[in-house]
Amino acid sequence: MKLMEESETFFFKNHLSQFLINRIVYECTLLELFMDLCERIDEIGFQNIKGTRRNNDLILRDFVLDNSRIEFSERELKRMIELVRAHVGPETSRRFSCVDPYLRRQGNTCAACGSIVHGNKVFHDDHIVPYCYVYENLLDNGQALCPNCNSKKLADPYFAIKLFIERKGRIDEKIRVFF
């Protein structure tokens, strides 16, 4: 109980959003679980998972449930299956994309730090779930990041947590980690 009181005091004194912290930790945890599943798939090979001629989605669902340490909601399970499907799909080439649609969706700001686009400032096309795990097999897996945030993120699943701490809780709520 004392720890809960201390954490609430910490959040209040530092003007931190407990909701935002919880959301970021939640999404980073799910991303880490997905990356663990990818390692497992790569160890045993997807063909060894398939085994029978059942529907691929049922096979993926069983694999996710059998190899996860937690229980998923239907929404989480659906997203996890979508990501695993992208991982076992064909390795596609990196797309040549324009960040304009992401910038429009994000209100002409960096999804991580909220810096505003000025003049000809360059923004980077970032893969929310790292490219090395899902290639180009997800449709809505992009966001615009400023060069500084993009260089810090790389494929670090804890980037959002680190950014949150570095910026003392002042990060844009538009940042996406998993969903």
C-alpha cells in the first residue's frame, strides 16, 4: 500500500499523467511479448508450427496462446495474431514512403516529442512495430518522427518509456508503440 501512495505522490508532484504512463508501459509490454514470440518462431520455424492443414489464423491463434505468459483480451489477441502473421509472411522490401499522410494525421508534429514542422524540416517515416519483425506486411504501421526521436528509437521497445522519463512526462499522446 505504501508503494501505491508513493507512486501517486510521485505522479502528482511531477505533473505526470498516470494514464499515459500506464498506456505506454502496457503497449511496451505487449511489444516485448510479440518480440518473444518472433524469437520462438525463428527458433522452431513456422513450417514446424503449421503441422496440419488447419486455417492459418487458428494455427497462429493457438501458437500465440500456447507460447505467451499472459492472458490476452480479444483485441490484444487479434493484434498479436496480426503481427505474428506479418512476421511469418514474405519478407517484403522497405517501402519508399512519404511522411505527409502521417504528418497530416499527427497535426504536422512529431509523434514522439510533438515538435512542429517548420519550413523544410525533414521528418522520418518510422515503423511503429520495428521493420525487422513485420517487414512491410502491416498497412497502418507508420508514423512521422523528427530526426532526433527517430535516431533514439531505432528498434528499442522501451523507447516510449525512455522518452517519457527524459521529457518529464511531456510527450505527445499520439505516440504509438503497439496499437
